[in-house]
Amino acid sequence: MKAAVPALCLAASLFLSAPHMARAEDPAHSRHQIEAVVETFRTALIKKDKEAFLRLFVKEDIVWIGVTTDASVEMLYANRPRPEMKRPPKLFPGTLRGFIDAVAKDPTPLDEIFSNVRIETDGDVAQVWFDYTFMEGSYRANWGKESWQLVRLDSGWKIASVIWSQELNPTPPPKR
């Protein structure tokens, strides 16, 4: 018993002298901040503001994966310009930088409309899940579901991955 007392005292003193672990941020406050990230993403896209867009992410080489629906893959294959062309892949190729560079170069007004936005967070990590419609001017180019994973850093909430499905509009865009 005498040996246990010094051990308990040592454990208690180490616990009390250790720096206190920071608690996760209040989830309601986090939700508000994450909603601001969603709106900044949309606004940066509309304004074609590459710097504001890139600041939303943990780093440039995050997971950035789009998956084209089976119906859209079939449509692309059926409409291929040359019969010898291979079936298009389901995986939509691209990178975060490639996306925002293409957006910035496109003279057409662009918008991504979000609906049914759902946010889950514990104050340190979060998931955002929503329906989206990608607009090129007044043309509804594609739509689907989108999911983001976010982390809260000292610099605020940052997007760590973006994954989406895309259904392509079967009606061609109007001539420019």
C-alpha cells in the first residue's frame, strides 16, 4: 500500500502539471464557420478568384475525384466523334488547380448551386454533403451529389477532400 501512494501522487502531479488538452470547438459555432466555407467556395467560383478558392484547402494535392454516372458514360460513348474511340472512364480526371484554372479562363459566367446541404461535425473534423448543379451561364451543365471532408486548423476550417458524382446534361449547350 505504501508503494501505491507515491505512484498515485506522481500520476496526479503529472496530470495536473501537464498542459490541458484543447477541447474541440462548439459544433454549433463550427457549423456556422463551415457554412461560411461553403459560401466562400461558391463565391470564389463565381468571381473566378483563384487565390480565395485555393485558400479554402489544406493543400493543393487533396483528393479531388469526380465519378461520372453510368448513363452519362453511355451518352458520351454513343456520341463519340470516332467509332474507334474507347469507352470514356467513369472516373472524372482532374485536380484542384486544374479545376480553378479552367474556371478562371472560361469567359462564361459559372455558378455551382448547392441544395440540401448537410453538415456533420464534432468541432475538429466535418463532413459536408449536398446536392449540386453546375451552371455555365443559364445552361445546366451537370449535377449530382458532392461530399467534402474538412479539418479545423489554427487557420480555420480547410477542405481536405472533395468527391462528387456527375450526371451530364444530355442536351448540348447553346452555341456561343
